[in-house]
Amino acid sequence: MPTITLNRKVFERLVGKKLPTEKLKDRISMLGTDLEKVTDNEIIVEVFPNRPDMLSEQGFARAFSSFIGVKKGLRKYKVRESNEQVIVHPQVKNIRPFTACAIVKNLKFTDESIREIVQIQEKLHITYGRNRKRCAIGVYPLDKISLPIHYTAKKPSEIKFQPLDKDKELKADEILKLHPTGIEYAHLLKDAVLFPIFHDSRDNILSMPPIINSETAGKITEDTKDVFVECSGHDLTVLEICLNIIVTALADMGGDIYSMKINYGSKQVITPNLTPRKIKMDSSYYNKLLGLNLSNSQIKSFLLRMGYDVQGSTILIPAYRADILHQVDIAGDIAIAYGYENFKEKIPDVATIAEEDSLENFKEKVITILLGLGFLETSTYHITSETIQNEKMNNKFPLIKLSNALSQEFTVIRSKMLPCLMQVLSENLHHEYPQNLCEIGRVFKEEKTTETGINENENLAIVIAHGNSDFSELKKVLSTLMSALSIKYIIKPTVHNSFIKGRVGNIIINKKELGYIGELHPQVLTNFNLGVPVAALELNINELFKLV
């Protein structure tokens, strides 16, 4: 979890109330964060990754003030029109295609507030931005920029500017080789033919995302009054929430927020959009989940303490909250406001003897065997995208879509495990090969005969990726695994769109098809930006367990 250091005086001023140290420690811990230390000048606290809006004095104080009842309810921020625009050029389409931008004016920067801005950028980059891959942030002094802004991409040889903390201009490829930040994040532009840049109307380069800002046009000082803020990446929804987190923090510093038009040519988007999202209040669900019997008025009072607003039976969710995806997230916040210390301990009426689930034992045995063969176990999300599950795998398997997807990255629940491991490989191109990965995870498919209409299974996926990986190498792994489990199997040739024809087969055990094994098709490798061959298999663990 990210650890942030808060200036206690700034924090208490923003909260609007000064608590005794012991009371402060208690309430911070009950907010759902892990308090490390409180001194006269600092508060050091770990913030869970699902609350990036709390990674600053402003965001943490906003949540805390509401929680202790000083400034309850939804914070309202006024967004004025600037009539300024950011022109997005088609060259960025296949690199980092989206951006969300804003202008914040009338700020008064000090050494302390500059430290706060640097901290929130760094923490958002690491957590919400996933080390800048998902989202990169830039904050620039507006007085050094000539509007409108252009977001485009050029060949590395055509890009030259003075990066932060350097006293001379460097070309793009030199920045990646010589600048410490460039070296650290060079893998994000690996194999890119064009590098993205922001430049103003006079062609002055502001930054080369997701790497670094310009020293001349991208450095905030105490003389800065107005700033231009941009977030760039692959998912517009992610960028808009990230921008909302930053501009609301700047507004709490005393700034005025101004919107900008993001011109994509065929369409325009206005950012930031601080309109609250809405969700229907489901009191019976909250009470059932929490084991309580709260009235609607009680639920409303708890939601106000967590920074929401309630209008009738509709809950208004702050535009800077990235973690509210489902009713269960609302229930979690109600539990925090109710107070975990207020839940009564209760011994179950049914006496049972604890015993490990036999399927879990079997899964552990399978993974232990693979770890002994030099594999690395991964753990990926159940929720993914159609692009990863089907498009990049050259398949058209039926998928279960989320009815309230809030991000293009997470729109379906997975039906196969192999695409998830392929995504892990694509996100680790900067690491050495071989990369031999394995994972047992839950997959989902529609089945009307079940109570929920969904059938859930545990599948095992294995990938071997290096310059000489092939079918034979993975077949040896499969044979070793099956031998250790005392299972006999055969491989029957088949056709699978994800694999090379003639290099793929079904895994047959007791005359049942339980999975497939083969060498992945070159097009699939290209889709995931992989430059080495990959041998892979996927196996139904539930059915394998039944046979054992």
C-alpha cells in the first residue's frame, strides 16, 4: 500500500477541527487506513489502493472531515469554462490515445504546497496509474504556455527538449538512455515508432508522456499562479477520474477550476466533469450484508459522513471516487461510518469442525509441482475486457458482460485463464526471459440450469515464453505434472484460432476433453506485443479433480 506523509498543520486546517492526538489516531484508523505514526508536525499513513482520492492532504482531510462530522456530505466544486482547447492528433491513436485536461487558476504556491503536488503526482503514478502505464500526469505553469495545446506523436529523432533537472536539451532516445526517469520508464515506449508529446501553439514541448516534463515549460515554482493539468493514457474514464482527483485537490488549495475542450477531430470532450455519478439506494441489501437493521434515514446519515449525498432513494457518488463500482462498495462505506468497533461479536449457532477443502488441497498440490519445475505463480483479476479475452486471442467465445462497467479495461468476467497470463507477459516486456508462468483461477460461462445462470470453474493456465519455447517443452511439463498426479492422458490434434495449425491439441483424460495445449499463433503474439514464441496450455481443474 502507498504510504503518504501529511503536513499535520495543513491537514488540521483543511479538516476544520483539531483533535487530541489519541483521538486523532483512533479516528484515522477507523476510517479504513493503516496509521503508522503521528507527530506534532506529520501524519504518516498507509492508504489502501482503492482510495487514490486520499493520497494528499486535501483528499485525506476531505474524507476525514466528513467522517468525523465536521463537513459532511458531497463536496461541490464549481467548474468554469475557459474556452481553451487541447487538440488531439491522430498520431497518438496507437500509443496513448486519450487525454483529460483542465486549467486551475489563482493558486498561491509555497515550498510546502509544491511538495504536496509532487507527492500526489508520484503516488497516483505508482498506484492508480500503475507506474505510469495506465495513466501519466503532468502539471505545468500556464504563464509559460501559448494556447491551444497540441497532443501528438513524432519520431524520436524529431523530439528534442530540455527535460526536468537537466541543463541542456536532449533528443527523445537520449532521454531514455541518460535521464534517470527516462531509464526507469523507457520500457513504456519500447518498440514505439512514434513518441507522444504535448506542445503548445509555438511548438514548445511541454512533456513526453509518460516519461518526463520539460524543464522550461513543465516546472512549478512559487511564482506560478495558474496551471495546466493533463492526464494521458489508454482509458478515458480512468483519466477523467484521475484528473478529478488532482483538480479537486488544487481547488482545496484555493484554486479555481476551468474546463477545457478536448478536440479529437470527429468529436469533442469537455473535461473535467465533476458531475456526481448516481446509484440506487438498496437498504435491504446493505442490512443483509452487514447483519444490521438500519432505517433509510440512518443509512443516509452514514452516507453523508462518507462524503456522499442522498436525494430521495438516489445516492450521489463524488466524481473523484474511483472505488465505487457496485452496491457492495456502498455497504463497505456504511460499515466504516457505522463503526467496525460497534459490530457485536456473535458465536455461530452451528458447531462445526474445520477442515481444508479437498479441492483447495488439490490445487495447492498442482501449483507446488509447477513451482518445483521453475514456474512463477500469478494472480490476475476475474474482471477483464473483451479485447483481452477474445480480440487479441483471435477468438469469439461467449462472454458475460458487466451491466454497469465503469472502465473500458473491465467490461466482462473472464471465460478463459490463458488471455490473463498473456496480458501479464505483455506487461512485463522489460523483464528477462524465460518467463514461465502458471495460475489457477476462476472462469465463468452462462448456464441457464444453475441458480445464478452462471457456471463457475477453476482452470489452470501455463505459459512458457522465451526464444526457443515450443510444444515439446511444454508437453514435458504436462507429462511431469500428470505423472506426479498419477493420471494418464493423451493429446488429440485439433484446430484452435489462438494456436498454430498443426501445433495444438486437446488434452484427453478418461475420454473427456479437459483442455488444450500448443504453440500460440504469431498474430496472437503480435496482438500482445510479444517478440518471443509462447507455448501455452489451459486445463479444467474441477474436472481433473473429479477424475483423481
